[in-house]
Amino acid sequence: MLEVENLHAYYGKSHILQGVAFDVGEGEIVSLLGRNGVGRSTTCKSIMGLVPPRGSIRFKGEELAGMSAHRIARKGIGYVPEDRLTFSGLSTRENLEMGVQKVGAESRWTIDDAYRLFPRLSERADVKADLLSGGEQQMLSMCRTMMGNPALVMIDEPTEGLAPQIVEQVGDFLLEVAASGVSILLVEQKLSIAMRVSHRVYVMGHGQIVFEGTPQDLQADDAVRREWLEV
Amino acid sequence: MIESVVFSLLNGVLYGMLLFMLASGLTLIFGMMGVLNFAHASFYMLGAYCAYSISQVLGFWGALVIAPIIVGLLGALIERVGLRNVHKHGHVAELLFTFGLVYVIDELVILVWGQLPVDYRIPEALDFTLFSLYGSDFPAYRGFILFMAVAMFVAIYLLLVRTRVGMIIRASLSHPDMVGALGHNVPRIFTFVFAFGTGLAGLAGVMAGNYFITEPGMAFAMGPIVFVVVVLGGLGSLGGALVASLIIGLVTTFAVGMNYSIADMLASAGIAFGQDSVLGINLSRFGPMLPYLLMVLILIFRPRGLMGSRES
């Protein structure tokens, strides 16, 4: 479904992505692991058109490199950023409505689905997003993206700074999203959740993919974990 | 005394509402796009001149509808062809672009309409006394300006709060990139906001051009004070722009009406002070400085403005 080849990206003169290549299949949960600063978030931003990419990004066979973010989103790619970026002046419900790309169009995901999965969002429907807790903002950010009915969603560090109980809820949410037929590219630092939900994992280091395999393969490879993941 | 206070109040509110008509568009453009549009008051001037020419053919009411649309369309064209390309080179380039635009529009206005003021008049239908108070008349056209400013505030408020377009604009005030990543065409929203904002400036020009004087210096007269309103009110805050406009309108109007000095006040308290010292300067002469002093103070003590949610 998503095929990335020889992807390069720059911040000024810094060469952040140095030939990244990976793929995500239909209905798959694929995790992109690695330490801070190796280029995982930049990979998502490049795919989304928020950082200018060089190389090839094909989605359902169509080349996306060079397209603007809104056109990429309309092709069926959703993005949940690391810093959540909920709209502070809008209520929880309005934030969810912002995710809807075409009013009245059929969608696998509705606001009621968001409220069923995260009842807390329903209780806080009329509250401005900047007054929500970190966990609530994460729930909101993920559900808002799903309102756009994406075929593939990139979720960047969804469990960062969250309490263990909320991390559990996020894991259940990812499994429900995958069960609905949506592919997931999960960017994570926590091995536990990635190992729990992923079909395949990639490990990044120095702007490149340094490992590819199943969670079991990674579990068995002490050298990779020690060199590229453990702090 | 009461007469003076009541009329200062009425004139202050009137000036404030005129400022709001001009500043509301700029606060949307500034808040959402981060564009410090120096040329905003030039669109106000264009509104007045277009209204003058159109009113020669279609009368004032035709000009009231058509002139803001023409100015808004011109704004859309400038954003689409100019600003959008300059945007890639950062805010300094944008700032210089709008700075250049001020002089281009100014020279074009002089080329088309000449150096001298044009005879843009209040329509006959509104050229009567609305009411008299303490023997002074309050013209109907001032009442019309107040009515239009309030109607404009309500219309913009409803657009922003009750419509989907408004919701997308409000979301773009905080995270435009994220709005794009959700599938909304942010460049098109920017064009719409710029056209809408410049159209509002044009409408303010239509309303104020015949109340003041329509002449090439009118943009320079209003340009700086509009930025004070936007900074004082807070980036992107419509309510803040309204409050700031009224504060500036009232402060400057009341200051102009103060016909005494600090030395006079000290003298009434029994402390003699020379009238030829600094304390002897008439307080009304500080009036023009007060809005800018307010801006400086707000930037030091409350950079996000009275009702803004962010600082830059």
C-alpha cells in the first residue's frame, strides 16, 4: 500500500533522512522504532508533505513526493503528530469535525465511534481542547485523524508522557483501527506497545533503516536492540 | 461638562467602530497567516476611491456593495500571484512585499484620481440630523456607520463561530500545517481570508471616505493606528480588536477634549508651577501619542494582547 524508497530529507543543511526505504501492506501495523533524533518523525512529515522529500513515496501505486499535505490527506493518508496539535480555540467536538474531509460523505469512522472508544471525549465534548489533559488530547488527536476516513494512518509517539492505563487504551485503539482494515505506521520509542500490536517492525539509526523483521525477530536479536534501541 | 463627556463618548465610540471596521480584516490576516500586511490601509483607501467612482454611476448604495467586492478580488489576486510566492522566502520578504505595495497603490491612486481630494459625499438619504442633544446635532450618517460596524461584527462573529469555513479559519489560527494534514486546502483558505480581510478594509473605506476626506494621504493617516489595534487586541482575536478599537477611539477622543495641563491641575490644588515648563503643556497634545504608548506597554507587559491566545 505504501512504498518508500531512497527517501532523503533536510532541515537546512542537516541531512536528516539518508535513503530510508520501507513498505506498509494493506491492513498491516508496522512500527518504526529508534532512539530520539534518528529521523522517525521526519519520515512521517516527509510522507505527509510537511517536510520537502527527495526520493520516492508511492501510495496505492501513485507517487506522492512533491504533493501538498492536503492532497496527500485526500488520497487517504492520515497523520497524528507527536505533539498532538489539537486546535486550542475549538471544542473537542469541533476538533473532531475538523477531521471530516467531506461533510455528508460515507465514513468508516464517526464522532459516535470516537465517543464509544473514548467516553471521556464525550464527557468533554464542549470543552476547549487546550483545557484537556495530555491523555485526552492524544485520544482527540487520534480520533480527529480517523474522521477523515484514511486508508493508512501514521501515528507518531502516541504513548509519550501518558499514564500506563491510557497507554493500554491507546494499544486497544490501534488494534481496533487495524481491525477496521486501516493500515498503521506506528512511530514508537516504547518497545512494549510496538511488540504488542505490530505485524512487522523497522529500526532506524542515523537517518537509515538498520533492521527489518517481525517483533519476534527483534526480540531474538540482542545486538540490534543493544546498539539501536536501548538507552 | 456633561455635554462634553456625552459627545466625546459618542465620537470616541464612532471613531473606535471605524477603526474596528478597518482592523477586523487585518487581525484575521495577521492572526492566521502571520502576514504583517503594511498595505492594509491602502486597501481601505482603494475602497474609498472605488466607492467615489462607482457612486458617480450607481449611487452610494451601489458603491457600498460593489467597491468592497472589487477591493476583495484585488486582494485575492495579490495574495495568489504575489504573497503566496513571497511566503516561501519568509516573513521579512512578506513584510517588504506589503511595504512596497503601499507605495505602488499610493502612486496608482494618484495616477488615476490625482493629488487633490475627490468629491465623495455622504448620500442625500443619510444627510440629515438623527437627533439633537444639548443643542448639538448628531448626523444620521454617524448613526449609519455605527450600525454598519455592529452589523459587521455580528456577521464576522457568526461566520467564524457558526459555519464550517469559520471553524477551519479558527483552527488555522493555531496550527495551519495540521489543518492541511487533515485534508483542508490551506492555501485556498489563506486566499479567502486575505480577500475577505481586504474586502472589509475596502468596506471601511467606503464608509469613512465620505465621512472624512478621500485623498491620497488617507492610507498613511490610518495605517499605523490599525497595527496598534491588532497588537492591543491580540493576534486573531475579533473580540480583542473590537475592545482595542473602542479603547483607542475613546482614549484619543477624550484626550483631544482635555483643555488643561498638569500645571493647571497642580494650581487648582494650590501648588504653583510655571505654565512655560513641560508640566504646562496642554494634555490634548499628548492625545496622538497615547495609542502608541499603549502598544509599547502592552508589548512589554502582555505580548499576547488583551484577548489573544498566542504571542507570535
